[in-house]
Amino acid sequence: MTVVVTDRADYRIAVAELPRSTRLGDSAAGAVVVVTADRGAILAAAQGGAAAIVVADPNRALPEVGAPVVLDRALLRPDLVAEATSGAGVPALVQVEASAARAELAATLRDALGWARVLAGGPLRLDTRLAVPDGVSAVFEATTPSGDRVPIVLTVTHRTGSSPWIRALAIGPDRCEVTLDVARGLARVERATEGGRTRPAPRWESRERLALRRALAAIGGVAGDDRADWARDDALATALAHPALG
Amino acid sequence: MARGVGIVGAGPGVAALHLPTLARLAERFRVVHVADAGSGRAADLAELIGARASTGVDDLLADPGVDVVAICSPPAEHAGQILASIAAGKRAIFCEKPLAVTAAEVAEVLDACRATGTRLVVGTNHLFDPAWGRAKHHLDAANVEIRSVAITVALPPNDRYHAVVSERGGTAPAPRRPPAEMDARIAASIVRQLVVGLGIHDLPALRDLVPHLDAVDVARFVPPLGYVIAARGGETLVTLAVAMLPAGAEALWRVSIVTETDRLDVDFPPAFVHAGSARARVTTVDGRFTEYQPDAVDGYVAEWRALADLLDGIGVVEFDSLEDDARYAIGLADAAEAAVLRGAGVEA
């Protein structure tokens, strides 16, 4: 049983939902430590001997630490990513739309860029950026491991009072559309093939429980580290910097 | 009494689109003549419906039974055939989109139509779709800023849609696809043709939302056959993503509009089919979701009804609007072509 150190109510609930593999505790040594996007807290957890660190709602550059780091990104759940990429071919192009209120726009943009990267199948290179007072569009190109180049067009807009929304669409002979709509409680992947459309069963597990399970897997050496992908998405979000994006 | 229609063109757009559409309006139109450019397909089609057939436009325009000329030929032929129709004394024209491919042609054909009182309808079926009218009304009533418009078109080959509205005769030629790597000038020219010939479906609707585009910042050819375009008009971001694919999922044809307060999706049915109007959905900023009831009438039927109404004296031809629509599309196509070249570092 692994100790989880957290002061977040949502993660305490997640611990309660993992009663045979986790329990709450106070000492970072050998534990999964949950922090909230705080560089100092991440370093403190690592120095305290954390076996793995979960960063909830990351929003800034992450320090280099020895322990595996699992990121809990609100709109980029790894289980949805796995569904979206399972068996996917190289798309002809990817289109992403996103919007949110100002306070959540930067995180929404980063997660939208994450979906662009995931659906395109490789890291993005910024081609062109254009801006208006309340939004930014950009065209990117991704290069897949097989050397295919995939164009991506993304638009993110600020809307007062709006909950985060992302729609990411990979267009090829088969299509994959990902919808994250906080106001409507939607987080879904839909595939369209010549035979019709399929929508996997909803993911009922909380994102916090999922993050803890991934942290446990990371301790066991099973799961990867999220930092490299985060760094790419964060760098591109910075490259799109605009007053509308906060 | 049904008016006689002479159709210039005998390709899939006639066999699988206008003949089945006009069959739905049999009390108002009757196809009496079909002309091709020498393919021989007109005779085949005409025989099926008991119409006359010819090659070239002269015989069709001289046919006294032709009250309405339907121009369904390749886009580059449209302007010349409109002018020839007017010169032959025809005063009712249905022209498939685009009206013309250059601004000079647009001016010439519309001047001729205005001078002769010719009733003209351009087949921009998405603009005629009742769901678009509802979406536009919603936006007008809300009177809010439009933040972004994203137009998405993903098309499999048309055969599957032809097959549900017609029966094909002979062997269809395999679609030609450009190579993935090509000269930038060819890529730019293809993007221009795609905007004028395919993107045109949605450009009059886009003009409804963004009357003036300030800049086309980027345009790229997308293999196997498509484009991405990103542009700005006032304070609105506009993106267009189009892919024609060799196989796969059903067609996706969506106009997505994000305003200060709402998100609207208008999903148009695939080309050729008659499945009622587009689906229009609105999500408000606080998450309320509304889907408008679709209308039984689709944009294809609606555009021909519009012409029938004009011939019955109902309504007037909005020449200024047609001219602005055509110039908008040509302007965007020209700017996209230039942007492809600019992106490739090639002088226009």
C-alpha cells in the first residue's frame, strides 16, 4: 500500500476510491505526493524522497527532479488520449478549436495544443500565427515518426464566462473527433469510419483517481513521464503568447 | 405549368444532383434538353427522361422549349455560357456555383443580367439551406461579436452518394489526385481552384458572418487534395480546413461559429443526397444546448424553388448580393493562392 500525501479534497476522495493500494499519509518519503502546480512544492516533494509526484493542473515550467512526474491536465486525460490514438492512421490534417474564460484560457490552450500533438502523431512546429483582440489562430506542421508531415490549424478564443471547451478533429480516411466541454460535462472521443461512427463508453473514473493510478504505475516503472510532452505544449503556448490568452 | 429546363452539362452533378432534384419539383420544372461538350453522356441522360440531347450549347439555346438554362458545366465555362444564354434570348438561368472565376467575368455577366432583367439563381445550396437561415437569424438576434468561424470539409469519394440518388451508366473515371510533392505554383493553383469550386459552398454564408476579410495570413495545400487557410476579418478569426479523401468515413461538412456568448454548429448533409436541411445546434456560454428541428427541404430543392418563385414574380434577383458573393469568393481564392506561394517563398 502506497502512501499519498495531499491536502486536496478531490485527491483524498481518489485515495478513498483506491482503498487497497493507497492510504493517506504525511511523509513524502516513498510516497506519492500531490502538488498543485507549485515549483517549490515539487522540489520539496522530490527532496523529501517522494517516489512519484502528481502535479494537478500544471500551469508553469516544471523543475527537473529525479522522481517520476505525473501530470493531471484537466482536458488532456491519458485514457482519452489512448482511445483517440488506438489504431489511428496518419491524418491528412488536424483541426482544433478551443475557447475559455480568461482565467482558464492558458491551460485550455496548452491542452488544446496537446490534443493537436496527439492527433497529429508527432511534435508540432509553428508555421504561422495570427491574432485578433480576443483570440489567436495558428497553423502548425507535425512530423510523425514515419516522416509524414501533418498540417494542423488551431483557433483559441477568449469568451467571458465560458467554461473550457476543446474540439480536436483528426481528418483522414477515418476521423477522430475529441470533445471536451466542461459546461456540458462532455469528455468524449468519437471515431468515424466508412462503416459508421463509434463512441467508446464514457470514462467514469475521476481524473484524480486516474492520476494516482498512473503515479503508482510510474513507481513500478510501467508508466512514462509526462514532462517532455508538457514542455513541448507549454513552449508552443508561449510562442502563441497574446494578451487575449492571459 | 412546368417550365422547360435545358441543362448544359451531363456529368455527375447533373445525373446525381439536378435531375433528382428537379424530379422533386415536377410541377414547376421539366427537363427538356441536355447538352454535353462532346462526351456523349447527354444523349444517355436525355433518353432516360425523354428529353432532347445535343452537343455544345447552340442547339440547346435555340430550343424554344427551353425556358430555363441550367449551367452545370465546369466553372471556367459558366460566364461565357450565361452570356450566350442571354444573347439567345433566354431570361431565366440557374448557374451552378461559382458564378464565374474572375472578377471581370462577374461584372460582365451581372451587367448583362441586370440589363436584360434575367432571372438568375446561383446554386450556392448551403446558403439556401433553411438551417442556415435559422443560424443566421439566431446570430442576428443575439447581435454579439463573432470570435471565430471554422469551416471543416472532409469528403470521401462521391460515388456512395451518387449511388443513393441515381444509377450510373458506363464506367466512371478514377479521380485524379495530384502527387504529394509538387511545385508550389501548381499547389497554389490547385488551392485556388478548390476554393472557387468547392469552398464556394460555404463562402456566401461566411460572407454573411464576416463581410470583409482583411488578410489571408496563411494557406497551404494539403495532400491528397485539400487545403488549410487561416484568415482575419475585423475581429474574427476564420479557418478553413478541407480534405478530399480517397475512401473512408462519411462526409463531414460543418460551419462552426464561436461568438461572445454562443457556439453554433451547422452540419450540412453530404452533397447530392436529399435528407432535409442541415442540423443547426447552439450551445450557450453556460452550457445550454439547443438543436433546431431540421427542415424537410434541403438547399438543392430550396435553390430551385427560389428560381421558380422569381419566375412567378415572387421576389427579386439580388444582383448586388450575388456580385458581392462572387467577388468575395474570388478574392479569397486569389489571396489563398498568393499565400501558398508566399509560404513556399515563391514570388507571385
